[in-house]
Amino acid sequence: AVATLIADIANAELGVTDKALLCQKAEHDFANMPCGIMDQYISAGGAEGCAMLLDCRTNTPEHVRLADPSVAVLIINSNVKHKLSGSEYPQRRQQCETAAKILGVESLRDATLQQLEAAKDKMDAVVYKRALHVIGEIKRTAEAAKLMEQNAWQAVGEHMYDSHETLSRDFEVSTKELDLLVQLAQSIGLSGGVYGSRMTGGGFGGCTVSLVEAQKANIISEQICKAYMEQSGIEPTAFVTRPAQGAHVLSV
């Protein structure tokens, strides 16, 4: 949003990719955080009624339709933030780079689960777990994008649950509070209007994102928030949303 504002004030023409790369550079150089580029891209180039499938190698975004009026996105903030996140992200990145080097590939995107299993004995157990998550997540992401185009929400939801499980177990970036929120969503299940749920963001606190039936979204939100408060003693924050346009200038 700040980059969009500055570009408008300066009458500068910045495309989505240029804007995302500039924002990433600011985090790398000034915040000293070797982050990825996912957040910057969706903020700069989000489209109404669409999710974004991002190729981080070529910096190519693809909009995937998520405009079915029968579904909505429920965001619940655990309101927990652990101080580990600043040091843990660079560590995860280094572990993934180590795994790629052992596998003899440029990045884990070029590896398969079969290659990983064949090289398991050459890796530290933690490095193996990190790679297991990343390689599996890349496969899940591509599959989920195709399923979304088909409005196959139950299958998308199953991928979300699988994603959270490995984020928690193998990549170890979840928290007991995020795990609880996902468990509560899963306990409501399809019969209650929940297709799937997972943590989102860098982890160690923050939010879960759940795919739910639109007409039941508010009830689901109330159920999860109430149970979370009772079991964790923390009051969460929740809102129901749908994909919207990214940062842009509004005339008033």
C-alpha cells in the first residue's frame, strides 16, 4: 500500500512485479529479513474473486478463480506471537538450501519425494523433515489450484488440512494455539460447513485461514472463537472475507 501511494505521488509507473520486488528488497535490506515474495505479490497484484498461484522462480503470478458465492474465507487471528519468528525463518531457509544441495538440485522445487527418500540417510533428520514439507507442499499447491478451478471445495479443504499437518509436524512453524484453531475447525467438519483450515503466514503465531460455506460462516466463526477462548484463555479476532483487489488508489 505504501509503495502504491508513493508511486502515485511521484507519478511513477510501477508494474506488479516491480512493486513486489521493491517491497521485498526493503525487507531484505532494511528489516534484515530474508523473506520470500508471496505477501508482496498478493498485496500488489491481487484480483477480485481470485486467489493467486505464484511462480517464485519466474515471478509469474496466475489468478485462480475463487468467486463461488457459496464459499467464503474465514480468518481467525490466534492473537499469539512468539519471538522466535525473526530467527527461525532464516534458519528454515538455510535448512532447505542444505537439502537442495544434498539432492543436487537448484532448489527443492526441482526435487521429487522419491529423490528425497533415496537421499534420506545422507541428511540430518531435521533437514529431511523440512524438505519433506516443502516438496509435498509444492505438489499440493499445484493440485489445489486445479481443484479450485473446478469448485471442488471438499478436495481443496483436504489439501488445506494436509498442509497444516506438515507445517506443524515437519516444518515446525505452527503453535499449539494455531493447531487448536485448525482442530476446532476440523471438528465442525463438512456437516457444519467447514471444508478445510490451515495456518497462514510465517508461523509462530498469527492466523488460520478456513474455507467455509458462506451462509454458515458467521456461525462457524462464533463456534470456533468461543471454544478457542475457553480452551486457550486467549480472545481471538475473526472476520469473514472474499478475495479482493490488491492495493490501488481510490479517488474521493
